[in-house]
Amino acid sequence: MNSRVVFDIETLAFPFESFDEASQIYLTKLAKTEEERIEAIQKLSLSPLTARVAAIAMLNPETQQGKVFYLGPDDSQSLLDNGQVMLVPCTEKEILEGFWKAVSSFRQVITFNGRGFDCPFVMVRSAILGVRPSKNLMGYRYATQDHCDLLEQFSFYGATRRFNLDFYCRTFGIESPKEEGITGADVGRLYEEKRYRDIAEYCLRDVKATAKLFHYWSTYLAFEK
């Protein structure tokens, strides 16, 4: 079994108009102004009940080999980083099936806020689409041997302030995935513009940055081996 893998996801909200009238009312019932209504609609990408997985990037931090499964109409795969990383366009169900098959061969998964977002999102989306997870990504919170969530580690499980990945990268001198001008908020627009590969490459930059941040944690702060 391989030792560890870093992964990250990008999500894409379903169009607000795709929900029935009762659901639209429910999703915006707390909004008292038009600005709050727009904000509520923008947050649809944060829930597996109102959004889908647009990409999952995976990277072995030791070998630098990886895969990115992403939503795209083309069935042709391509390579990045001198053939080290494979980009695989597919349907959402195929993204999840490919992810669970690949992650099952790793002993440890590494994320940034994976417990708070990525892991429950992919597990619930998998259930909705009839895909059974190959392992439990939400095991015992205070052990890192199976899942190391770097946001929890660097904030000492919430004892200190939590920052976003971009801020940690800038602090540790790591190239931020946002330095090329794309953020998670751009995924919807990129998808509408059919820039599917740009979404995949942004997701890959996230896992590369997370892998570098993991190096600092494992070298200077980790006590479990």
C-alpha cells in the first residue's frame, strides 16, 4: 500500500433555476435583502445537496505523481508535469468512482480543511449517485495516521485562529494556488466558458500547495509517525 496522498476538490453549484419553487423558497428564506438572496445563491456550491463535484486532484507528495478527475465532455486524457500527473475528463459519477478506487491504495490522506468540507462533500455526493466509498475519510479526529487535515493541525484543532490556504502559503513562502488569478469562486464562470481544464489545473495547484505545507508540518510539528 502506498503511504500517503494529498487531495482537494472543486465544486459546482447546480443552477438555482433547476430547483423547484418550494426548494428555491427554502434555500433563500433567511435572505431579507436582494444582496442576501444573491449571497445565499452563491453559497449553493458549498453543499453536496445543492452542488456537484467539478474536480478532484490527487498527488503523492513523495513521488509527485498524481491524477485529476474533472467534469469535461472530452474522453481523452492528457498529461502534465513531464507526464507525472494525468488529467482525466469524465462525468461526476466517474470522478467519484475514480477517486475511491485510487484513494483505497493509500494509507494516509492529507487535506486542507478536508474534515470541514472536502470529505463530507465527496461522501454525500457519492451516496446520492450510488457510489460506495472505499474508506472512511471521517475517522477519529485527533489521530493523523489515517487523515491529516492541515487546517486542524496548524490551528491546533481550533485553539488558535484559522486562516485560508492562501494565507498559510504566503506565510511559509509557498507559491499560492491563487497567484495565477483563479480562485474557487471562479469555478462556475470557468465551467460556463467551457474552460474545464483550467478548473482541473487550479485544483492541482491546490494539492501541490497543500503537499508543500504538509512538508513543514511533518518536519517541524508532527509527533505522530
